[in-house]
Amino acid sequence: MKIKLKSWILAIRPKTLSAALCPVMVGTSLAVLDDSFKFIPALLCLLFALLIQIGTNFANDYYDFIKGADTEERLGPKRVTASGLISLNRMRTMTAVVFLLAFAVGLGLVPYGGWKLLVVGIISIALGYGYTAGPFPLAYLGLGEIFVLIFFGWVAVGFTYMVQAGGFNSIVFLAGTAVGALSTNLLVVNNLRYVDTDVKANKRTLAVRFGRKFTAHEYRAWFALAMFCTIVMAIILRSFLLLLPLAVMPLGAGLCVKIGKPQTGPVYITMLGQTSLVLVFYCVLASFSLILI
């Protein structure tokens, strides 16, 4: 029983959950800024985002193994279906269960944001599956970055704010772009780490299509975009306090330099953790700033 629990925790990939938590935190802080905070919809948004992330991780674990992307050559944490820790049937069933729970949680948001949220929820679930499954899997077509920017940036931040405040504005868009850009860099590091195995699995990520040098520049561009959006938000809101998130720049700049150099698998794992820290620190500081101004 203990072994199975550890296997499911491994399948959840706890380190990736920051990509679900952070945008909800920032979207809620924006609602606080506008005196529109509502606890219940904020909590439901958090649960929905976490379930979508976990469901996507489960589907990724299952379908990457089916398609041959997870092999013994893979660098990084063990994948539970590829290693036999969890059977394919159980993983497929649990993926469906998690997405079904996400749909149920999403229904709870309809009274706060209208039936358009039902459409957004269905699309989110479909793309969670479609990230690695189906005839046109996003990750295998080089569309993973766009998926992360849209759904873990604009959608997660924007709709978390909308169900509390009732609308959108330019600050919400800029905040969503910044959070989405930093979240996308988690994927960029992973794609760089798996270039060699992804080529063999015909997983045509941008790193596979355009090479390591392009991918390093892509990482730097996403980071620069997040910092630019932060400065613009501070100018629009006329608050120096909103420049506080720029405190992540030393760590982020160091990673921008490091990612352009040849690295081993363990180094990429460390860089992934540090990229996650940049995202978390940025969102904590941004949320703190938004609440205080």
C-alpha cells in the first residue's frame, strides 16, 4: 500500500504543481486589489487548476509510454507506467477520474462566471488529454509552449480574476502573460533535456525542430517578456512596489546564461527546480505587491 501511494505521488509530479498554484494566487491577488476577493470561487479555481495539472501529468505519463517517448534512455524522474509501478489500465482509469473531478469542480464555478466557464472547462480538459494524446497531440507538434502560455497564464490568471471581479482588464492580461511566460520555461527546460529521446519518439517539440541554441534563446525570451510585463504593470498602476517581483532577476539571469551551455541530465533537473523557484518567487512577490498597493 505504501509503495502504491509513493508511486501515485510520483505520478502526480508535485514539483509541477506550482504551474497550477501560482496563476490562481496572482489572479486572486488582482481581485483583492480591486476589492473583489471571493473565497469560494478562488478555492474552486485552485482545485480545478490542480486537478487539470494532475490529470495532464497522468495522461502524459500514460501516452508518452505508449508512444515510446519514455524509455530507459530517459533522463530525469522515473515515470510510473514506463517503469511498471502502475499498470496502464489503472493509469488510464485514474486519468479519467481526475479529469471528471475537474469537470465537477468546474461546474461549481458556473454560478460565479456563467455558462461560458463550462466551455472553458471542457476545452481545458480536452487539451489536457490532447497535450500528449489523440491524433494531433500538442506536445508532439511543437505546440506545448502555446498551450502553457494560454492555459497556465491567460486562462488561469484571467478566469480566476473574472469569477471574483466579474471581468478582465489590461493588468490581468499583463499578469497572465508574465505568469504564463515563466511557466512556459518549465516546459522549455524539459524539452531541452529530452531532445535526444524525443527525436527517436518523433516528438517534434520546438527544441527538436530548431535545436538547442534556439531553445536557449526561447528560454531567455520568455523570461525577458515576464520582466517587461512587470515593468509595464508598475508604470500603469504607478507603483514602485510592483517592481518587487524583479528581485528574481539575478536567479533568472543566471539561468539564462547557464541554459546556453552544454549540460548533463542532472544539471537540467537542477535547472528545472530553479526555474520553478523563479516562478514561485515571482508570483509570491507579485501577489504580495498587488495586495499591498
